[in-house]
Amino acid sequence: MFASGQKLSRRFYRDVVEPLIRPWPHGAALLGWGSDVLGYDTERSVDHGWGPRLQLFVSDADVTDARRAVESSLPDTFEGWPVRFGWAGQPPRHWVDVTTLPDWLTGQLGVDASRELTTRDWLLIPQQLILGVVRGAVYADPTGGLAAARSRLAWYPDDVWLWLMASGWHRIEEEEHLVGRAAEVGDELGSRLLAGRLARDILRLSFLQERAYCPYLKWLGTAFRELDAYAELAPILDRVLAAGDYPAREQALVAAYEFVARRHNALGVADTVDPSPRPFHDRPFQVLLAGRLADTCQAAIADPQLRDQPLIGSVDQVCDSTDVLSSTSRPRELAVLYDL
């Protein structure tokens, strides 16, 4: 019978790894990549890159000895699962990584989150990578160092949060009227594609409103089901995506806009904005005029340097490439986008 990777790795640590590593003070966890870290693994997940694995965090002085003890004594299998496995061209190896916490955090995030992060750091770390730290299972943390890092990463500083929401509203502002314009010139496919983009932006804005990080696209809908907004917003977004013509599409979109705008007001972090839809200037398209909400978020930011940044958003809002958002190094190359 299938058991989650978190449960399997917990038993693997308890029964096999902890006795090997006991001479050295250490932390132990299942973090980083993989659906099992997020708790989303199923029987389908075991066909690649799945099995008993851990990170072990020791002091600099203990890395070599602890690593040697693990390397020399791991069994070939655990509960019928191979301890050494590979996939996608990677040769089989064991996945008990012995390292220091600062080194692992730097490898995971591109920056050492055992210390305070700068505003630029926050903007350059993909949310999926943060989830790999804050959502995984912790099996031992005697010094509290991992707990402290997870607490630090639990959510954005208030000013960064406001700026990301402002950027999210700005994204909607730029395209909300284009759905109707495309339909007006007979581009039904373009209208539907634009509506889909806006639906995703609305969904992602809901994550920000509930102070929840977004996973990458594979798990976006799954994680959305965990939000309070899901019960009411999901049927509206279904109508957006299923609409067969522009009038039905517009009606669903403005319902979604109004829903997230009301939730914006309920946060109480910025000035209240009338959430009702209205025409796009003198054109016959019903929109939110979402720039009004972007302005309220931007005005509430205390840091003048961040407040005055162009509303391009974090790396997750700027970039849609999996190869960038799953990397620790490539996002850092986007630092030139921010005058911070």
C-alpha cells in the first residue's frame, strides 16, 4: 500500500539514518524538490525520482565524518524501496545529503536564509523554491536553526507583500480590457487566451491575499484548493474558462474581479476601493480598472525606494520559464531589473 514520501523518509531516518548519525548533533528533514516535499505525491509519483531520502544538517567540522558514516553504512533497500536510485539520465545514488544548513539554504534558494534577507533577495527567490523549505517535513532540529530559517521565510515582509500585490493588480490592469477588444475584431481565440491569462493572474493574486506561496504550475490548482477563496472563486474561474462567447466571458471575469477586489478591501492594509465593475473609459468593455487597487497597495508601502519601483513584480511575476524558476542561479541574474 502506498505511503507518502514524508512518512517513508521519517521511518528511514528513525530506523536507519539516525543510528548512523547519532554521534554528531544534527538536524534532519525532507526538503527541496519533489511532490513528496509538498505532500502532493501519489502512487503515480513513485515511477521516478521517488524513494527514501533526507537532508542532514551538521556543523562544518562534522560534515566529512558524518558523510563518511552515511556513505559506508546505508543498506541497499528500505521497506522494499531502493535506497540508491536515479532518473532522467542521473546515475543511481543515495539521497541522504549531509551538509550544513547555511550551505543547503544557499543551494536551494540562491541565498543563505539563515540570516536576514534583503528586499532584492525576496524578489529574486522563486516561490516554489521557498515552498521547498517551508513545506517539507522536519524530523530533527535540536538547535532550532531550521525552525528559525523556516520562520524567517514563512512570508514576505509587509512592504514586499504590498508591492507584489500592487504588481499583481497592475498585471490585470494591463490586459483586462483586451479580452473585449480581441472579441470585437473577431479574434475569439485571442479573447479566450487573454481570459485564461487573467484567470491565472486572479488565482495567483488570491495566493498573495492569503499569504500563501504558489507552487509551480503542475501543482497550482491543487494548492489553490487549500485556499479559503477556492470555494467561491473556483466556480467563477471555471465559467471564465468555459465561456463560449465574449458576453459570458466578460460576465464571469467581472465577477472574479469583484470577488478578489472585495477580499483586497477586507485585508485592511490599504485604502478601500469600490470593487464594482465599470466601463473601460469610453469603450464598451466592463472591467475593474485594476490600477486603482495597484495604486492603493503602492501608496501603503513605507519604503520609498521599493514604493517607487516600476510594478514589474518578483521573479515569479516577471518570468514564466520553468528552467528559470526551478533554478537557484538564473533568477539572481534578474537583479538588474530592480533599482534597490
